[in-house]
Amino acid sequence: MILAAARERFGADGYERATIRAIASDAAIDPAMVMRYFGNKEKLFAAAADVDLRLPALDSVPHSQLGAVLSAHFLDRWEDDEAMMILLRTGVTNEEAAERMRAVFAEQLAPLVGRVCPTPIEAPRRAGLAATQVLGLALCRYVLRLPPIVAMTHAEVVAWLGPQLQRCLTGDLGVPENPSG
Amino acid sequence: MILAAARERFGADGYERATIRAIASDAAIDPAMVMRYFGNKEKLFAAAADVDLRLPALDSVPHSQLGAVLSAHFLDRWEDDEAMMILLRTGVTNEEAAERMRAVFAEQLAPLVGRVCPTPIEAPRRAGLAATQVLGLALCRYVLRLPPIVAMTHAEVVAWLGPQLQRCLTGDLGVPENPSG
DNA sequence: CGACCAAGTCAACAGGCGTTGGCCTACAAT
DNA sequence: ATTGTAGGCCAACGCCTGTTGACTTGGTCG
């Protein structure tokens, strides 16, 4: 499967270093076949970087458990879907990938937060802060491989991230009397 | 100054897309001069990515103020030193840059945390978690440009990040009865 | 004046890239 | 047996990259 090889290469090397030739070689086909099926490199990337966070419905989750549920979900998601890594690796140097990342945030995470957030006007900011938590941890653990973060077990990470996300969603934002800036 | 142009290009484009020709053009010199002065692209990058966090001495800071002090310091640092952005942009796709980032963490942040951390054995993990906070926020604000995070004022970011860092340094790690894994 | 040496310019090399068009094979229908 | 067609391979194009070596300039010393 071409897409599987593409996801692997994009996720491991980023957009610029992942070459069509290498992807084709991994898939044991000719580079020209990649062009025939996907048109060009950009379109191949777009097909490979189609991310679905698969966020669960949170309506039946008690407010005090939101952080814990999301923490476990994100870590599982991160460890079994290469597309997550693709966006993180490529979104940093490729504007198109960054735009897609903002879209994933706006279309998937933000609306969900909006439905469970006590004060809807704060929802986008709370969702954004939650994103910083998840992305910062993924960056240090899976990409930069900071030793102390890599050394944490799956359970330890979930246990740490849960309360952090909980604070993003329902905690004090720091300047509550003037939240809009 | 060649280094200034190199920092700008590496910070804006990442390692692969920043070309020696473009850097030389920015500096209004010939590409061959870059080679003469720095040897090759890798060495030029190494010279441009020499990051100093300039962390203040924290010994005289009350423990309850550690997060606030570091929060303000990091945000100032991010906003006036292009080298910070270089490492974030390139460390994601370039293993040499990632290694340098781990070195900055191990040599600059971790020792400082070790000196103010209540239980020294937890220091590396606390420093790592603090790194996830700072990097996650910088990633969303300066690189991915998530709108709600960009919309926050400097003061709002500092006010939010302070307590977060404080929790990393002196708060509950989540599984305190078994912190080493 | 002539000789040197560092600083800078220029053109070119070899290699890798995305992308293209032509050829070749294999199979189905007539 | 011949034709048509789709799928796949190969060689090549044009472009851009890092890097190199030869050449020119300008200033300083014997």
C-alpha cells in the first residue's frame, strides 16, 4: 500500500526529506506509479496526513473526569496512528501542514471543548491550552525524545496529563476577570 | 553578518529548506564565502543554533515564585532570540538539532531544577515536564500559530504559564508513591 | 616596482529531486 | 491471430542543491 509507506516516511522524515522515490521504493513500486495515483507530492501528503482524532463523546462523562478521559484517549491515539506524528513533524516546517493542523484543532477539538466548557466564550482558549499540553508532551516524548519524558511509563504519562488537561478545561485561566484580553 | 542571516533563515524555514544560497544572498555575499568561513552547512547550522537559555539564578527566589519567574523569563527569551525558534523548527526533522536540544535541556534546565527541587531524584522528570509546558506553548503560539493561543497577550500567557510551571517544579507528580516508574 | 597574501567572485561540478512521456507486457474481446 | 487497453517500468528532463577550484582584486611588505 502506497499510503502506508507514505505515512511512514512522512512521519519519520518530515515533508522535505521524505522523497517520492523512497516512498515508492518502500512500497516496491515505481515512482511514476505514485504520480499516477496521487498526482503530485503535495496531494500524496494531503492523503497521508488525513488525521482523525476520533474524540469520544464527552456528554456522559462527569466534568471531573474530562481530563482523565482525554488524557488516556490522546496517548492511545498518539501511539497507534502515524498520521498524528506526520502533522507534528511536518507542521513545523510546512505551512500547508500547519494549516491542516489548525483545521484539525478547530474542527475536532474546539467544538468538543465548546460543549463541555462552563463558559462558552472561554472555550477556544481552553481548547488551545489543552492543545499545548498534548502537543508539548508528544513533542518531548515522541519527537525530541527527552530522556526523562521517554522514561515515563504510559500510565505515568496518563496520570500526569489528566489533571493538566482538567485544569485547561475547567480550571482557573489565570486572569478570569478579563478573559478576552 | 552571515550568522544573523543564517539564524533568520534556519528559524523561518527549518534546516532543509534554508539554503546556503539564500543565506548568502540575504547577507549580500557569495555562497562560496559561507563555505570558506563555516566549512559546510552542518557547521554553519551548529554555529547558528548555539542556544543559551540565560536562565537566572533561582537560589534567592522564593519557592512559591519559581513558576512565575521562569514563565516571564522564557517568554521574553522566546520573543527576542531567533535561536530558540531554530531549534524548535529544526529539532523536529533533524536528528543533530534534536540532540542539541536534549543537550540544552540536560546542561541548562535540568541542573537548575535540580538545585531548587525538593526531592532531587525527581528533578529530571520535573525539568522534563517543565520543558513540555514551555515547548508546547511555543509550538502552538509561534510555530503552528493556533489562533486562540496567538490571541493571548504576553501578560496572559505569562499568567497562565506561571502556575503550570510551578506545578511541574513543586507540585504533585501524579504517582508520588512510585516516582521512578 | 614587484611579490605576496588574504578576500571575494564566478562558473562549474556531481548528485538528488519531482515530474514526464514513451515503451513494453499481459490480458480480454473480436 | 489480431487488436485494444490498462498497468507498470525505464530513461530522461529540468531544476535546485551543497560544494569546489580557478581566477581577479586590493592592500602591504621587501
